[in-house]
Amino acid sequence: MSFLSTSFLVCGLAAIIPIFVHMIHRQNLRELPFASLRFIRISEQKTRNKRRIQDLFLLLLRMAVLALIAVGLANPTIRNLSNLWGGARTSAVIILDNSASMATVDGTSSRIDTALAQAEKILDELGNSDNIAIIVPCGAEFPENGQLFSSQDKVRKVLRDTKVSFEKANLAAVLQQARQLLVKAQTPSKLIFVISDQQSVSWQHLAVATSSAAPTTPTSPTSSDHSDKTSDKVAETHVAEQKEMLQIPVILVNCRQAPKPNVGLSRLDAKNILPIAQVPLSMTVYLKNESKLEQTRRLDVYVNGVKQYSSTDIKLEPEGQEGHTFTIVFDRGGLHKGEVRLAGNDGNPLDDKLYFAMEVDQGIPVAVIKPMRHEVPFLEETYYIEKALQTGAGGVSPIRLTTINKEDLLTEPLQNFAVVIAVNLPAPAQETAERLVQYVERGGHLIWTCGDNIFAEDYNRLNDEFGGKLLPLPILSQQAPDVDSGKDAWNIDSMDGNYPAFRNLVSPRDLYSRVLVYRRIPFDLSKGNAPTLATLNDGTPLLVQRRVGNGSVTFFGTGVHVSWTNLPIRPIFVPLINQLIFQLAGIEQTRLQVIAGQPLTFTFKVDECPRSVEIIPPSGEVLRRELKRTADNEINPVFVFEDTNQVGVYTLRPLETVRAVQIPFSVNIDGEELDSVGLTEADCKTFFAGTPYVFAHVGDEIDSTFERLKQGTSLWDIFLWAVLIILVCEAFISNRLSQRKEDQEKGVDVRQLLPRKTPSL
């Protein structure tokens, strides 16, 4: 027990005042003449003893009132009832937020420095015999994280080694971890300190964590449950622990003060990109203004350490976001590492960079199989599609085209091509068809186009022999419009806008609706179904695609020559063919971007699965990990690398595999760390319902919070109730004594004072 105002204890000397008052007001007995006092003396002695006891009790009550008032004014406090006999200890957990937002500068110091100073102050306030644990939610793991220590040395060492991270903190999960740690502690006093800038995004899972910790009432056991009393006891113990967890006080220390104006890079988009040498690549970066002032910033883009682009001034509205698009060109093939930087300094240096990496090819390898060569190139079946695939921006095509004769299919290494296009190819021999099926199953993409050499019976027979893996659907015989009915062609009626390759080709509708089809090969829809990418105006599918193994098979229900359709001379032909190739080749590499703290995952093909993988993080250190194959990932082995605390470019190199490749991953700061919205008092009342909490800011407010925690709970209410109860008792006793005195002054019947049995004479 301690006293806030010890000077008031001197007032306890007022307890001697009732003694003097009682002595001053002592009544002197008057002598009255009476015939005989023989029978009065016995009663007089009893009455005098009784009055002495009553007066002494009344005196003690009045002394106690004055003493309790003096002690109450001294404001006694206690942290725990066990403090009364000196046996109190405290178990405390300090959660120190080191997420990326803690690097923000408030005034002259960063929030992480402020948080470390507050953590040191908490340790100074706690006793040497208290159990203390510290939890740092972000960054690399360390052995002391989340362990209770009776000495502060290890905890202070963790504080000295703590650095701000690029990750986003999940304070809700860490709070649950702290509760589970303290519920097992055998100390009467337990506290949780959360030192953070209290970003709302860090607490976004708090409602879920709180509900999971809320106690649930176990159902009453039925007759079948009586046999398992152990499980009931376990359930009851769990409910008791959950209830106790919610009763542990939480002290939220808010390190957010007056932040310096800051602009951050939230994300980098590079969708539907063509990472081809000499082909311009367009990317969009998004800037976010975290301050309430308008700001102007500039961007610099570096590729392999060389500045390739510098922007003009970009104006940002207060608390607004702006996208900026830029274009870069890779001068050669291979692995390229780049970064986007904000020029200048601002409130948080961690959100001023975003990284990207791409494995740039000299071109997408595509093979076109032609049925025969013609002396006149214009008459060849592959004339128009070859022209379309050789057309590129700035005169540079992103496709490396190889033309193959049908006789060379048995010797050509098909695995070197991302896409193979069979143009009006007669039904291949069984051995050739087997090679095509293997190519598709291993991740290749096969496109069939029609012509006079396509016969449904031959193709369907081969397709059945290989389990339907050669075609997306069985086909029917060649068809032409009924000229007698006045119809000489079909036209394309619809295209699938959800298919990524066609998103930019469905509008305006005239782009594809004016495509005429003079001859076609329809699909036998009675024997299956597959995704339809384009449909004719009579409802017949024109373009069908189906996945087979790790690859796909696409069938174009008409030819690519003007003898079958006018598509090759329509404006849509070149972008349609190129976008289809880009989509099938899987050139979009935005999937190889992750945020700091999340694992890198990559799925290998079965025939290209390595035994081990080398990882080169941004630090340049070469790490080696074995690829663990289990029953769950036996078909498509998945490699996982979890140590992504650093931002930058990570390179994965599969070892002991059939194909040597480099797989780049770019790891960046989480864009949500730029969210400046903080936790409010209203949020605390909602999230911490049923949990005692204190929300304090750094400064005088947190100092007073520490003082209250050090002093404990005030006992003023207890002393006040004691005073009131004593005053009531004193008034009652005093009133009874006063009534008897008044009766005596009016006159006393001596006979009532005589003994009931008169002594014998």
C-alpha cells in the first residue's frame, strides 16, 4: 500500500480530540439526601461499569472516524491485495511495433525511436523481480521473442537490436499471443503494453481475434457424454482461460505525434506486359500523399543501376493518390532488375522505393507448321499468319518465328517453342501425334487452324486414341453457307471479353462483327464441352480452347487464308493473333511480385522439377534449399521460401534440372503501410469490449498513466464507506445514551434499580 498525499496522515493526530472532549464533558455526580443507600450501591456499581463500556466504545468510534478521514485524504492505493503482505509480482508483455510505418519521422525523431524510449521507461517502472517478455511482430525471428524473463537484461538486449522493418504488423494476432503467454503465468498481476503508432490496418483482424478469445459456455453433457469427463474438464479449463485472457489489462501507447509531410509509392502495375528485348514496356506506379498539404514530387526509374527515366513534377492533392505511367526498353535479353525511386527526402524513407525484376527474352519462340511450300508466297496457307506474327511496335517483333514443314515434326525439338500453330495440317501419323500430345502435357500450347486438308474422321480417330488430348472437342465435316437461302457467309457474333487476350478486342463491336466466314469446321457438341472464346451468328462456336496437362489445345474453326474467311485482311487479325500468343506464352510476370514478410512460392513442372534451389536475396548471400516433395505436391511440386524480410529482388535458380532458368521475384513494402488512419477511442471501445484498457499518448499523458499503474487502485472509496458506516453507528449509540440521560434527569424509579431478590435481613 502507498499514499499519494502523505501530509494528510498528520491529520490522524486529530483522533485524540474525542479523548479531550470526553474528559471535559465528564459528569460529576450530585449528592442527594436519601434515607438509606444500602440497596442503591449494588445497582450503582453495575450502571457505572456499563456506562464506562458505552463511553469507551463511543470514544473509539469517534477516534476511528477522524483517523479514517485523515488516511482517506492521504489517498491510499494498492496494485494488488497481495501487496498488503509484500508478496506481489507482475508479469508484463511489451509488444513493440516495428512495422514500416514506424519509420515515419514525427518532429525530430522517428516513431521507432520514440517507441524504444517508451519501452525503456516501462522497464524502469517495473520491478526487478517482475517477469517481462517482449514481442517484436516484424522482421527476422529471434530466440527471446515471446518468452518471459525474470531479468531485464535479455529484454533490454532485444530493444537494442530491434530495427524497423518493411513488413506490416498484425497487432491483433500478437495481442492474442501475449494473452496466451500471460494466462499461464503464476503471478497475481498481469499487464500488456502495446507500443505502436496504432495504425488501423494493424488492428484490422482484432475483432476476429477477440471473438476467438471470447469464452463460450460449454453445453450440458448428455448421457453419451458422461463417459468422457476428461474432455469436459478440458473444455471448462479452456473456457476459464479464455475468460481470464480477456480480463488482462491492455495499455495502448500511441507513438503517433506530428508527422513530417510524406509521399509514398503504394504499388507498381505491369499487366499484360511484353518483356521482350527492344520492345517498349509500359508500367504504372501509384503515389500516395499521406499529409494534409498539397505536394509535388518527381520519379526516377533505374534499370540495372542505370537511370533510364525521370519524370516531370507530379502534383498530389492532400491525402490523395495519383498514378503515373512511364515506358522503358530493355536493350538485351536476360535478367533485368529495376527500381522506381521518389526523388528527395520526406517523412518516411522506407516507402520511397519499389522494385521490379523480369527475365527478358529475345522474343517469344513460336513455331508455324505449314502443310506444303508454294512457289507463290501469297498462295501459301501460312502467308497471312506469318505476316501477323512478324509485325511489332517500332518495326521490332516480340515473336521469334520459326517455320516448320510437316515432315520435320518428328525431329524438331518442340519443347523449345512456347506456342506451336498447325495450319491446315493433314492428320499426322500416330508417332507425330504422340509427340504433340507430350508437348502439350508438359506445358506447350498447340493451335489448330482449318483448311482443305482437315478431315473430321481422321482427326477424331487420333483424338480418341490419345484420350481426347489432341483436340479440345471432336469435330464435324466441313460446312459452307446455304447459298439457296440467300446466305453466303457467317459473321462473328460475340467474343469472350473475360478472356485476357480479348479484353481490348470486344469494343467496338464492329471490330469483329464484320469478320465473314465462308467455310467452317464445326464442333460435335454432343460429345463434350469446352470454353468457347468466339461464336458465329448462328450460335456455333468458332474458337474453342481446353487445358490439357500443363498446356492447352486451341482449335480455330475456320482457316487463316482469304479463301476461307476475310479475317486475315481485317484490322482485328494482327492484334487477335498476337494477344492470343502472348496470353498462351504466359508472359505476364506480375505474379512474381510479393510484399515483405510473405513467402515466395513457385510451382515447377513435373519434368522440370529440381532437387534443390539456390536463392539469392538482395544482400547477395547465396542460400540453398532442398525441394521437399510430399503426396500433396507430387504432381506439381511447390517451392516455398519464407525469409523475405528484405525488400528488393530475389533470384531463384533451380539446380540439377533439365532446363537452367532464373526466376526473379520482387519483394516490396506493403502498400497498406501508407494508410495514415489511426485507431480511435471509439474503435477501442468496440474492439476491447470486456477488456480493461488504457489509451495513452506519448508525453504527459503516458507519464501519468505510468504513475497510475505504479500507484495502483485507489482505496478512497473503501475508506469513505467505512467512515459512513462508523458515523451511523456513532449516531445510533449516541442517541441511545442521550435518551437514557434524559430519562434519568426526569426522575428514576428506585424500585427498578433494586435487585429482583431482596437480600434477607
